[in-house]
Amino acid sequence: MSGAIASRGDQQVVAGLDGVLACESAITLVDGDNGELFFRGYDVRDFAEQADYLAVVQLLWSGRWPSPAEHAAFDRQVRSRRGLPPEMLRLIPMQSANPMAVLRTAVSLLGALDPLGDVTSPAAVVSQATTLLARMPTLVAALGRVRRGLPTIAPDPELGHAANYLYMLHGIRPTVDEAAGLNTLMTLHAEHELNASTFTARIVVGTLSDYYSAITAALGALKGPRHGGAIDAVLPLLRDIGSAEAVPAYVDRALAERRRLPGFGHRVYREHDPRAPLQAAVAQRVSADTQEPMLFDMARSLEAELFTRKRLPANVDYYAAVALGYLGFPPDLLTSFIASSRIAGWTAHVLEQTADNRLIRPRALYRGPRRRPCPPPATLQGAPPQ
Ligand code: ACO
């Protein structure tokens, strides 16, 4: 098995748990060999451009597509919960902090403020998750504005989830294409099986800890540059390259220096991430009428170059970054955008883990010294005073 680094008897350490099956799940099938992805049995390519993100959330949480009435009721609930409590508003002026650190702190604070925050029944978790899912875009958009010295914008209850997100970020209502594009991006980032942040959330609720603790921990895991944090580096990378013509020489240098280019490579999809072409289509659609149309061509050249040279496929973060850049998201806000979408999957896994829980507690293959003679008590540092 790839990734195995050590074994003793029939015990084997698999570095990075590569390929290890850690639980049974009925939420998502990631078919890495064929480059396919299914939510609850449905191929994402069949619905990512048509389905409303909130309907996808309901599919992930309940296992079936909502009826029109169920979807309308959920949509109403989400719209009514978008406002932020005053304690959270006080966090937003932390302009110099990493937005993901603010988001992580805000979720933890919300847990502390929720009088029912320790209740872990499925109904309580769905209610906590609905509020968090409604509030995250409000918080992310507010962070995006205060960091540019702009006043925050209150949610517009007349707008749907994606349209309102862009409205709170820019203060103007988006076009139909822009809102639809963001909706597709949110759907494609909604869930992805046992990635590092989702596994983290399952570990936390596996101890019977609460939902907010799980999401706070998941945000911490997502922040890292080997996971969601990679996306914040994609636009700076493309702008650093500068033009499609400069791509081959840039790749030469990067590979010679053994640098990892953000937005490329994946633990499971070795050749093709099915989300990338759908995100590329969004990026291309929203690139019209922008000041940086060449960004998309450059992105295409870099994708082709890396695949030809290293067979490294573009991952979910690559074209999402390009599309989000066109939609006016500041480059350092993109991991936070992922979090505001991935809350869907984290919640689905929290519900599934809780429904059939066993504490997650693996073992380590001990490599340290064994049975050493202990120094005399008088020479031990920290011995209690006589
Ligand atoms: N750029 C350059 N080379 C790469 C990249 C990359 N982005 N990704 C992998 N490689 C190379 C490695 O250097 C290694 O080469 P070698 O065999 O010559 O040493 C080979 O490909 C295999 O890499 P691994 O580290 O074994 O792959 P792993 O499964 O551990 O890593 C990961 C997957 C972490 C996603 C990796 O591809 C990476 O670091 N990508 C950049 C960060 C990124 O985009 N992360 C977002 C992932 S998607 C998400 O989390 C939302």
C-alpha cells in the first residue's frame, strides 16, 4: 500500500493514513481512479450547475432531495438567521488578523454564547448548523469589507444565499450569471468525504463533544496550506507569473526548486478532479467584462503545463480561486469562502458520526527508547522540595 513507512508483526503504519478506511459512510463517493464524485449517489456533474446550494445542503444532511415546500421552508429559515450577534460584530474589526483565525474564533464564540450549545441531538445539531451556515457568509463578507476599510453591509432578505453573499461583499446586487456562478462554486466545495477537516470534525464529535467544537476544529484543519489554505496562494501565484507566455519558464524554475504549486495535486484524484472543469466553466463565464481576462488564459496554460510535465491535475482550489477572483473576492478570503461552503459536508459527517459513534482512537507505533533506568530522585529536575 502506498504511504506505508513502517511495520511490526502484522501492524503497519500508513503515513498520512493514505488509503486507510476509517469509517463507513453513505454521504459521498469519491472515485479517484475514474475522476468522479457523487453526493448521496448523485453525480455532481448532473446537478452542480442547476441545483440551488441550499437544496444540496438538504440532500447532504437528509440523504434525499428536498421537496419544493421543504426547500422553500429551509431557504426562509436561512434568510432569517443571517444576522450576526453583537459579540461577533466586535470580532470583525480585527483587520490585521488572518480571516480564518477570526472565523474560527467566531464559531467558538457562538458555541459559548448558545445556551443549547452542548445539546447534541440530531435536531439540535441541524438547528445549530442552519444558523452557522446562514451566518458564515455574513461574517466572511464583513471581514472582506473591513479589511479594505469599507463599512459592512447588512444581509438582504430578498436575495437568495449566493446572491446575498455577493451583495454583502460589494454593496450591489450581482447579475444572474454571477449569483449562479457562486452558487455552483459553493456546491462544488460543499462536501468531499474524509478530507482532513471533515475527519477532524468526526474525531471531535466521536468524543461526544458538541457541534461548535467540531466546526471550530475543522476550521483549524482547513486553514493549513496543504488543505483549504492552498487556495489563498493561487491568485498571487498567477499574478506572479504575469502572462501565459511566462508559464513554461516559471514551471521550469518551480519544479527545479521542488516547490509545491497551490491548486495542483490531490491525495485521491491522481489524474483528474471532476470539479475543476465545472469551476473553469464558471471562471470563463464570469471573466467577461472584467479587467483581467488574461488571468483565465494564464490559468489554462499553467494547468496544461503541469499536467504535461508532472501529470499533476488541477484540484478543487485552482479554478475556484480564478472564478472567485473574478467575482471580486479578495485573495486572502478564499479559504474562508471554502469554509462557508464546506459547513454543509462537515455537518453531514457530524450527523452521521453521531448516529453510529465509536470513539476514534488509533495507535502509534512506538519508536522511542524502552525501559530506561530512572535517575536517582535527587537528580530529577522538578523533584518536590524536601
Ligand atoms: N506542486 C508540485 N509538485 C507536487 C504538488 C504540487 N502542488 N503536489 C504534489 N506534488 C508532487 C510531490 O512533490 C511529489 O513528488 P515526488 O514524488 O517527486 O516527491 C508527488 O507529487 C506526490 O506528492 P505527495 O505529497 O505524495 O501527494 P499527497 O497525496 O501527500 O499530497 C497534496 C496531496 C497535499 C494535495 C499535494 O498535492 C499538495 O501539496 N498540493 C498543493 C496544495 C494544495 O493545492 N492543496 C489543496 C488540496 S485540495 C483541498 O484540500 C481543498
